[in-house]
Amino acid sequence: MHSDSNLRLKRWALALPGTLAFASALLLTAAQANAETIAIYAGKLLAVPGQQPLEQHTVLIEDGIIKSVTPGFNEVPTASQTIDLKNSFVMPGLMDMHVHIQFEISPKNDSENLRMSSEEIGMRSIHFGKKTLLAGFTTVRDVGSDEQQMYALRKAVNEGWVDSPRIIAAGGVGITGGHSDVSGMKHDLLDFYTSKQICDGPYDCRRAARRAVKFGGDLIKVSATGGVLTDRDTGTGQQMALDELKEIVQAAKSMGKKVAAHAHQEDGIIAALKAGVASIEHGSYANEEAFALFKQTGAYLVPTLLAGDTVVQMANESDFLSEEIKAKAIKVGGDMKGNFAKAYQAGVNIAFGTDSGVSRHGINAQEAVLMFEAGMPAMDILKSATVNAADLIDQSAALGTLERGKAADIIATHGSPLDDISELLDVDFVMKAGKVYKQQ
């Protein structure tokens, strides 16, 4: 197919509603990115996380899409490239369901907020995205950034203009004075930076949810509870009311979108699950009632243990956090791993997520190490970052496993992460949609 025809088809696909648009754009982007046939010889292949690895298989890729997965190292006369991973562990690209690509927390943040232009922040986002991609994460869900900048980066990735993970970008909705609202600056700046998607009451929150979709959100992110890094002493308990949450979820659902809820304390977790959210971000203090609701609704927990570990270190080893933030960081961050273990043992659905931006970009796989330390088996961790993540973003037909017809998002490590989960910290090979970005 000629390149101009590909472009017309791709534009048509991007105009389609919801999941169909994303899937169509994904496949068309893959075809444009690498219009060739590639054979990968995989010594050990985890084609479907959750199932046993395969030995000595050939993965055939055509135009960025997996054409076949067959036993043996088969000669492929039509292949324009053969990649030898006979001594490697090969698996689907990892997915991080909770990132903030535009920033990293540091002592320089106040200065950066005053000095960095939006254009400079956008350029830095590309840098953070590439670090994430080279770490083996081929898809991310960004749940809190300057929205128009993030939507622009999403388009740049889909068009192949920049090297970055595939981006699922959230539009944010929050209440006045809540975790999603601005904090830590003088009053006139608070007024200036307050988003039009800050709302109060169910009907105003319905408006805000519709606005978030109107301006380009793939999903809606809400803050059901207070947050650790909110620079005011308002705690981490429920802040968004149940009627507000219900209106947001219903408005999103009517437009084919899901809702992710930041929630630490059990009251806010329970309210968000009762309202029908698709995922709980952090879930630091979920209890038995919440576990039952998780299983009843099928919602996912996105644990972000790396964020908890990071803020505890910051509170103990640095002096740039306010006293209000330090107190919350030490308490909540210190409790997250133990409570995650309870959620896993209770049978809650888990999708991998780090809160990168709180932690440094490119070290996302450290989340896997923390999950393992909390008692989650390596296979379930890999499944959470592939199969489960794909399900959460409604992309199981295109992502999450290495099977015929799916995008060729493939990573490889020297040793097996099933034997040593820390192998994920040193990914040797990264392919996204059939294009190789890293090969050692």
C-alpha cells in the first residue's frame, strides 16, 4: 500500500470513536513503522504471561504485527532481518498503568515551575518517554500531566515523530481543595492555575467529566481521597463525595470511557468502587469490604509501591518537602507494601503501575522488585504488567501477549525474570510495533 494511502487510512482510523480508533491507529502505525518481515529466534519465550514459557521458538513479524509463533529456529527466506535472541528470555513489552511523563519530583520543582516554558516541558517529556521505552515499557497510561501537552505527545508517538511508549492519556477531574487541585503557592497563583475541570457537587462534576472527554481524554482520572504530595494538611481520607463520583463515572461511561480513582484511605476506595471506577490507584488502606468490592466489580488495583518507597526516602533524606507532606509520606509510604500483600492474597486484580514522576523515569521495573518482596510471585507480576494492563485499557486484542495478529511489542533479558525478577532492571532488547529501539 502506498504511503499516502496509509496516511489517509490512519487519519480515518484516528477519527473513529473509542477503542476502535486506538486499535486501528495502533495497527496502521505499526505497519508504517516497519514495512518488512523480521524473524526473531527466542531461546525462551513467554508468549502468554501466566502460561509456561516455550523453548526455542521463532516469532515472525510482518509490518510490525506478529504473523506467527512456531517451534524451532526456522529459516525464513522472506525475512529481511533475523534477530538472534537464542540465549535470551523473550516476552511481551511491559506496560505501566500509572505514570506522569512530564515531571520528576526534585528540589528544583518550584524553580522549574516558574522558569520552564510549556514548550521546554514538552521537550523534556520526550526525554522521559524515551527513558521509559528503553527500560522495556512499550505502553504507559499517563494519569496526571498538562493535558494538552500530553495529548500532543500522544499524537507525536502515534505518528512516529518521537521515540516513546504508546500513551493512554487521562483527563483529570477533581474537587476544590482536593488532591487534584493546585496547592503550595500563593493565592493569586492558585486562582490562575486552577483547572476548569475542578468541580463541586454532582452536576458540576458531570460537566467537568464531559469536558475532560471533549478535550481529548482517553479516560478520566479522579481523586477520591487526599494525597501524600498535596501541599496542605488535609489528610488522605475521602474527599470526593459518592454522588460526585457516580456522576463522573456515568458521564464517562456514556462516552465510552473508563475512570481511574486515586484513593488511599478505605472510605474513599469503597466509595470509588461503589461508583463503578475501573481502577484504584495506590489503594494504600483497602480493607475486607474493599476487597469484596474489587472482586465484585472486576476493578483493578494499581499499587504504585515504588512511589511509596520513593517518598519515604525523600522524607527521611531530604529537606525540600514541607512538614505536611513529610508526615503523610512516612506514614502512607511505609504502609503501602504490607497492605498490597493483603490485597494480593485476597485475590484482587492487579495491574502494574509505578507513579513514575514521583520516582525517576526509566527505573519503572523497580516496582516489580517491590511487588516480589511483598509476596507476589514473579509470573503474576509479569502478568500484571502485560495481560492485566492490556485488559485495563481495553487493548487485549492488540497488546499484552505475543500471538498472531498482535502488535510486535517485544523485550528480552539475559536471564529469566521468573527466576530472578531483578532481571527486568536490565532489559537488553526493546521492540515496539516491529521497530527495534534497543539491542545489546
